[in-house]
Amino acid sequence: MRFGVFYELQLPRPWEEDSELRLIQEAIEQVQLADRIGIDHAWAVEHHFLEEYSHCSASEVFLAALAAKTERIRVGFGIRQVIPNYNHPSRTAEAVSMLDLISNGRVDFGIGEGATRLELHGYGIPAKRKQALAFEAAEQIANMMVMDPYPGYEGEGFSFPCRNVLPKPVQKPHPPMWLACTNRRTIETAARHGLGALAFTFVDPEEAKTWADTYYSIIKSDECVPLGHAVNANIAVVAGFSLHNDPEEGHRRGADGFAFFRYAINALVANDAKPGRSTLWQEYEALRDRDLPTIGSPGIGTPADFSRFIHEFEDVGVDQIIFLQQSGRNRHDHICESLELFGSDVLPEFIPGRDEREAKKAAELAPYFERALARKERLPGLDDDEIPIVKASREREAFYRK
């Protein structure tokens, strides 16, 4: 089992002048702590215009800061919005590769397309075509990170001429690719494309077993045709996170943030929105004691409770637990105390034998990966005499002759 921390960079109103500054600086401190205690991944979303819910619009900048201030923890796009309206594929390939170089090969590359009208309509993206546009772009982003030069592309979402997209990543053929998943259907989609599954939903061990069994059965079948140039067979599941030796105190500190996250993610899809005048936290507070059910999470409680929960998910085939720690109005000092407690009382239980188990899994899956990659239809490269010459401007040529 591997462990990660997850950042939407949530900031409920009311805001003070330095609220965003404190939010970002505290998040960086939390990831530095996570790195020191031995947590494996730091994931950051990319969302746009989602006031209170996510102020993490430039995740590549945030992740670069994390990479520069840490030593070991992997930094992950969880996810990058890859539809060209958000980010041109060449710019995503450049950003992912540059971050991989800055971090010395510690990047994970999750892909997604967005789900809210604020984002999709803001960038003129047709909701019914968003997944197809995302997969088209993601496949070409992988090609851009691998091919020298990239031969060019003509498609539905974008067209691009032959160019050598630079820099190239440290990890070969490219950083591990993941897909944001919210249900069994998207888990299956991730497996069919050879992508890791980032399950941004909350499931119990029984449902997680169904997801894992389905995912790995597809990975081993003829249905798996990798979107990229490697197969990343992993399932990560998000869980609430607030630890304390007193279970009531752990719940008091973390339950509100977890419940707000659950409320807000639905409200942004179901409710009308007025840009610049969001009232998500106000709405949540009004409903909290009246209509919202009490929502628990196995990651909110004591270290012993959390250890049992992790073992249950490990036993059914989940590869990573990602902590939803920075949510709602969860306090920085409480988050750091929870991380310290995890590092001292929980993590040591899961380290012995982990490398050996992962090596065994990799060896068992290697023949399936080889067959999956053989099924992939690859974009043909260009011989040297096929690479088009980019002609110089005649006007500039005449200018310099003067």
C-alpha cells in the first residue's frame, strides 16, 4: 500500500486579504511534512472558476514549488485538464516533462476533462464530447513526450504541425498516466486504456473489491490497449483524513471538512452559480444540521481505526490511499498533527515487505503489459528525409541581408 495527500486548495468564504496566500503556504508546509514522514504522493487538481471549492487552477506551478521543496515524495497532476480548450497538448507535454526534470523523475500524470458548467462553458467545451476530446489529446501528449520529432496531428480537438516538443521527461517512456474515476464505468475505462485509476469517490471495501477485480481483469484481457506508451496498473482511492487518539476529537476536527467536500462537489454540478458571489459554505452551514446526513469516513478517527481500514482496502486490491485532509475549514495545525500521528503510529505497519510485494506484482503483470502494448496502434514516426523543413520568412531574410 502506498499513501498520498490530495489538494483541491479549498477556501470557504468569508475571505481575508491574505487568505489565498496563507492557504498556499500552509499547503506547501503540509507536503514538506508529508515528505519527511514518508508519504509517497502529493496530488493536486486543476480546476477553474470554482470559488471556495478549489483555488488550484495553476497546479503545474504549485507542483513545481512542491518538487523544489521536497526530496522524495512524488508530485502528481490529479488531474491535468487535457482538452485543448484548457491547455494545448504541446503545452501540457512541456509542463509535465519540465516538472519531471525539476523533480528528478517524481511526476505522475493524471488526465481529466472537468465536469462543471462553470469550467466547460467557460472554455466552450461541449459536454457530450469532453471525454473523447480528452482521450484524443492525452494520447497525443504521450506521443509528444516520446517522439523526436513529433510528426504532427490532424484531429477533432486540435491540429498541430511537425515539431520536436521539448523538454523530454526523465521517466521513460513518460511519467505514469492516470485517469480520474468516479464510478465503475470509468474504472473500466481506465483499465481499457492502461491507465491508473484515481478514484475520486468514496467506497467501502466491498465495493472497492468489485472495482479492483473488474479493473485488473480488464488489464489482463485483450480489451486493454494503452493510451500511452506504458501500462500503469494501479488503483488509488480517496478517503477523509483526520487522526487523533481521542476518536471524538478526530471527528470534531475533520468531519465538517469532509462533509463540506461531499456537499460542494454535488452543488457545483446541480445548483446555479453566480461568478464572484459564491455561497457554498453558507449553503452548507444552513443545511448541515437540518438536512445533511451525518457522514463518516474511516480515515477520520484513531490511528488504530485507520490501520484497520487500510488493511481492508489492501486486502481487496487497492494500491494507494489518498488523504483528503485539506477540505472545508480544516485547520493547518490539525492537519499537521494528523500527519505526524500517521507517520508515527500507522505508516510503520505498512512498510515491511512492500517493495517485495510490488516487485512480485510487476513480474506477474509484465506479460500482460507486453501483450497490451503490442496491440497499440502507434503514430508512425518520420525518417530524416520525411521531416518537413520550416521555411524562413522571406521578409526577414531580406531584412537581414540589408
